[in-house]
Amino acid sequence: MISNTTCLCVDIFLLIICILQILANFAVLFVWCSSKRLLRNDNLILLVSLAFIDFIYAVLQFPYLIILIAGIKPDNVLLDYNPWVIVPLAGPSIALMKAGCTVTTAIALDRVFALYFPMKYYRQSKLYWSIGAFAFAMFLAFVDWLILQLIVSIRRVPGCSSFGCFTNDIFREYWGLSNMMMNLLSCLLTVVIMYNLYRRSKVASEAMQIEKQNRSKIDRSANRVALYILLVSALIGVVPGCMNGLGTVVSLPRSTSVRVATPAISPVIVSKN
């Protein structure tokens, strides 16, 4: 059983991370919106889409975390949050996590195409592909939110410390496993990118020659920036997300899935008292 004091400490930590997320992603969006040159750069659309999703996610998480902190009780008293407040507040941000996973995978896929099929990649505009990927990501987020509305009956759960235990096993298994599969795909593509970049650093490839001919069109740091984003996503999303998904497969007690301390999955990893 997780103590209420532990839950409070984790919630405060996540609130701090949430504030930093809001500020950092707002800065990215502000710089992008205020520069005509950046607005015309199709290569940035997916990266900005990810910043937008993370910004909205953090904004939605903020009031949810405030309520969790405000409703904390002493260790010897059961928590008793209002589910008709917690579920509507946390549900949209939980659904948005699927959008974040999808856009991250799209960024990885975009870099794979650029590295392995450069002739086709640099001849085509990335505008429609990027907008399509973002729209598809938001559609998947809507599907997750819709499934939450259809299969979860809101009810009081004394002792419940977060959103997850107000849902049911079906939703937790669907959400955990579907996100795990998306995260694993992103991780696999990241490995492919790392292998290609390592190989290109040893041997001059056709892709490098094509890049030299298209320097005016290419942000030369795109591969490096995308790789950094994918590695960070793997650290704070893929690894914890896979742990969450595996927890549903092997049916770990929910108390052992104790709020892995990342903003990516903490709202749905629950402690059952």
C-alpha cells in the first residue's frame, strides 16, 4: 500500500514537471509562430505538432494535479476523490498521450524515409504528410477518449489516489497495450535511425551526396534534433509505457505499479489501497 504522503510528494513533483512542460513548449510554439522563416519550413511541422500536443497535455494535467494535491489526507485516512471531477479532468490528457506517441512515431518514420530513400524524400513536400500525421494522431486520441466514455462507468472508489483506479481493467489493458505497441514501434525506428547515422559516419553514402545537392532545402541538424527528441521520448515515455503495458499483461497488482515518476504515465498508474 502506498502512503498518502508518498502520493503527495509524487503529485508535487509532477506539478513542477507540468509547469516546466508548459513553459518550455510555450516557448517553442511562440518562437515558431513569430518567425515567418520557421513557419515556411515544412520540416518543422511534426516537431511543432509534438510541442503543441505536449503543451495541451500539460495544461490539461495542471488542474488535475492541483485537485489531487488539494484533496490529500493524512496517511491513516482513506483518500476519497470525487470521480465526477477526476475522470472528466484527466480523461482528455490521457487520450492525448496516444497522440504524442503517434507523432513521435511519425517523426521517427520521417527520418527513416529521409535516410533510406533520400531521392524520393527530398523531391516531395512534407507539408501534407506532416499535417496528415498530426490529424491521424488527434483522431487516435479522440478514439481513446471515446472508448473511455463508452466502457468506463464513473463510480466512487475509496482509497483511489489517481485517475487509473476510477477506470476498469478493460480500459487499462486497452490503453496500456495499445500505447506500448506504438512506443515499441517508435523505439524500433529510433534504433534504425541510430544504425544508419553510425554507418553514415563511417562510409560516405548516396544519401550524403544527395544532401549536399539539397542543402538549401535541408535543415542539416534535422537528423540530430529528431534523434534527441526520440531518445528523450524513449526515456520518459517508451520505457515507462512498456512497463505499464507489461504490467497489464502479467497482471501485476496495481499497488506494485506505483506511479512511475514521469508525467507520461503517472496519471494512470494507480495504487489500490
